[in-house]
Amino acid sequence: MVAKIDADACTGCGTCVDECPAAAISLNDDDIAVVDEDECLDCGACVDACPNGAITLE
């Protein structure tokens, strides 16, 4: 599994970036979260942290 971002639901708040223990999430130029799938630990910390429910583990 890997974290997937719903770009329509992401507000670019950066909470997931701060919570990711692997530093696998960044914000792109449009302030939408992007996951580096090779670095993602599938831990779910970002899922729990996202206030908008924009992240799922798939």
C-alpha cells in the first residue's frame, strides 16, 4: 500500500508534510500534496493527520 492524495480535497495545509516520518510528502507548485511512493512507509500517519480526509492508503 501507499498513501494517495485526493487533489480535489487537498487544501495544501502541509499537515501531512509535517507528520510524515519518512519525509515522503511535499507540496507541489499548486500547493497540493504529492507522495514519493518510493519513500512512503505506508504508516498512515498522514491519513490520521489530514484534516480534510484527502489521503488514503491504497
